[in-house]
Amino acid sequence: MVDETRAAGRTVFLSSHILPEVEHTCTRVGIIREGELVRVSEVNTLKDLKQSNILIHFAQEPAPDWFNGLPGIVNVQHAQNGTALLITVQGDQQAVIQTAAQHHALSLTTHEPSLEEIFLRFYQTETLSDAVAR
């Protein structure tokens, strides 16, 4: 019924804690924190606030300096016995992928946060401005 109403061009207000359903159904979402509406955005805009984790495996020990200073880099650390790097990046990942290729990466795995993970960042104990800045 919700999909039919939306398809007819009508606005539907949906209150739900089932965020995969919200992500599938809604185009705009509002986030309420401590009784206050703190954010209203398109779902895609909220997803642009995401931080992705990228795990890159190399044949030999990689240097974090290869990635430090690239656009959007939040953190770079060694992982898995020193032959991999776990990189946290906000926004576009293209520079990370290109740099990994230049250094002959063996594999690259990304973890894209769901709307639920982004939503939970708004409920951490830090301030909202810190969460949005990430």
C-alpha cells in the first residue's frame, strides 16, 4: 500500500526503527535525537556522509604513507599480520583504488555502511556536529 501511494505521487510519513525498510521505501528521512529533529535529508545525501572501510592485501608489508594525504583519508592502519592495510575513507574511493593498484595490491575489499550504521552515528555520545563532520 505504501508503494502504491508513493507511486501515485503522494507523500507518505513512515515512522520505523526497521532501517532497511526505511532505506528501501523512503527517498527522504528525518532523524530525531532526544526529541529533536536533527536532520532531514535525502537518503542518498545521508549516505554521502558515510565512511567506508577498505581492506587491501599486498604481497609484502605495505607503507601507510602511500595513502596518508590522499583526499578523504580518515585513518590508515596495518592489519592481518602486516601484509594488509585497513583504510577508512570518507567520500570518493578512487584515489585509494588507484594508489593500491600502483603498489600491486593483491585484493581489495570494501565495506559500505548501511543507512542503519549511518543513523547509529547520530546516536553516539559525541555531538551531532562531530558525527556530521565525519
